[in-house]
Amino acid sequence: MVGFGVADKMGSEASSMAVLLLRAAWVAGILPIMVAFIPWSKITPFRELLLKLSGRGKIMDSSSKKLSVPQKFFLHFYILAVIWTTLLLVATWLYAIKKTPIASEGEIYSSIASHLTGVSHDLFLGKSQSSVIEYTYGIWKSVFLLLLIDAQLLRRLYESIYVLKYSPSARMHIVGYLTGLFFYTAAPLSFCCKYSWEVFNFVEDIIAVFIVKGKDIIQFGDFDLLGHVNPLMQLKWCTWIGAALFFWGWYHQYRCHAILGSLRENKHKDNDYEIPHGDWFEYVSSPHYLAEIVIYGGLVIASGFSDITIWLVFGFVVANLTFAAAETQKWYLRKFDNYPRNRCAIIPFVY
């Protein structure tokens, strides 16, 4: 039985502090956007400032281009995010493998049964033992969420290189660029932040042992692929429903990005634009943003709804993309007299 010593207490406090800092950062990102949505004339200067700072591509204010970078720098986000998320995934997965033997196989299956039936596992096990199993279950759920995020980021990296054709003249504000770097660093961490301190200490210990004693001293036991994947198969039903919603959004975002990329393939001028058609473009002006919301909504469901940090990530995604979609809708209506009036900005039939 694993007790909580001084090191465990310090680790728990450090993880709690990391969670609080991440939550504060997401709230700080959401509030200005929510304020900008308030229909009050005195808010207009603030709203215009926020539009300038977040402008990119066709909705970027020309006066902001001195403080801008090429929009193709979106590629930097996905290079950073793929490396960072993959490191988090590998470290968390190894930590999960190391922690899993704490509970016997029978206890793990009993715990999973209690999750599925809603019966408290404390009725069958001691409180501390139940907490250990719950803790281990949570780590494996974080591994699953990081797997989904990595699948999203790898696809976005591929699209940035081969699918999306950014105009050489397309720019984005430097503040938007820095915000993107923050998002793609903080978002993956938010999906495993409850265990971040323990995982980082685990990795630090591995590195220290490797430096001092060499690779032959580091033992993870016999490699058992099925055994290292099987705990993922035992996650709650809501995790798999969330994964299904995630891949539904994932697929449609790829299709919408392919449509946008195809519009620029035969362009003779950088400022030529066409009205996109097909897939979710028949319903909204920014279906790739809608798909992103669906993707992160799937992650919320897969997480089990109970993690406030993940809800805040979702809130930031919704607020940020809704704000951008509203401006994109205005741009389309100004640009094209024949633009379909039945298309909403981002939520079909609603907004």
C-alpha cells in the first residue's frame, strides 16, 4: 500500500498550483473576448483593439501589418505542439505503466465495473486503496486524451505543409502569434496537469539514473504491448463517445481545410477570393472553426465532464473562434453581393 509522505504532499501541492495557474491563464484569455461581445457603445474601442490584436489573413486590419508576421507561421504552432504533446504523451504513458502494477488485475476490473455501474468502489475496498486505483485510472485517461490531441496536431501539421495554401501577403498580428504559441503549449498540458508534477519528477529520475548508471539499469519490465494498451480499453463509455465526436469533427475539419486549400490552387492574384462550397460550408461561413469546437467538445466528453481546466480550454476555444467567425462572416457579406444569406457564422441555424 502506498502512503503519502512528505514528497507526495509536496508533489500534490505543486500539481495543484500548476492547475490553478493554468485555470487562471484560461480565464484571463476568455474574459476579454466575452467583454468584447457586450453590445454597448462604450465597449466599441476595446472591441476594435481586440480585433486588431487577433487579426489574421483576410480579416486583418491593414494598419496592424507593421506588427505582424506571415500567416504561414501557423506552421510553428504545430511543430511546437507535436513535439511538446508527444513528449507529454510518452512521459505520461511510461508513468502510467509504472503505476499500474500498484493495483492487482482484479482490483482494476472491479474499479472499472464500479465506474460503469455507478456503485461506489469504497464499498468493496479500503479508502486509500480505492484512491490509488482512481488515481491510476485518471492517469490512463490522460494518456488517452493526449493520444487524441496528438492525432489532431499531426493532422494540422500535415495540412499546414501540404493542404492549406497561405497567400504570401497573408499576415497575422504578433500578439495573435504569441497567443497561438501559448495555446499550443498550455492546451496539451491542461489535459494532464493533475499529474504533471509526478510525471516530471518521474522523467527527471529516469534521466538521473541514466546519466549515473547507464541505460541497462533502467528497468521497465518485459515489454508487453497488449498489457500497455489494455488499460485504455477499460475506460468509461463516455470516453469512447467523446472520442467518436472528436473524430467526427476531425474528419470534417480536414474536409473543410481541403476545400479552402483547393480555392487557392489556381489563383493568379494573392487577393483573389471565392465563395467556398461543400461539406459544412453549406451551413456556416467558418466550418473549420465549428469543427474545432466539436473536436474540443469531444475531449470534454472523453474527460468525463468533471475537469474544470478542460472546460476552460473548451471555453477559450469557443469564445476565440466565435469571435473570429463573426468577423469572417462580416467580411464575406461585404466582399460578395451573392453570398448565401442562409449561412450562419459558426453555429448552424443559430449564430
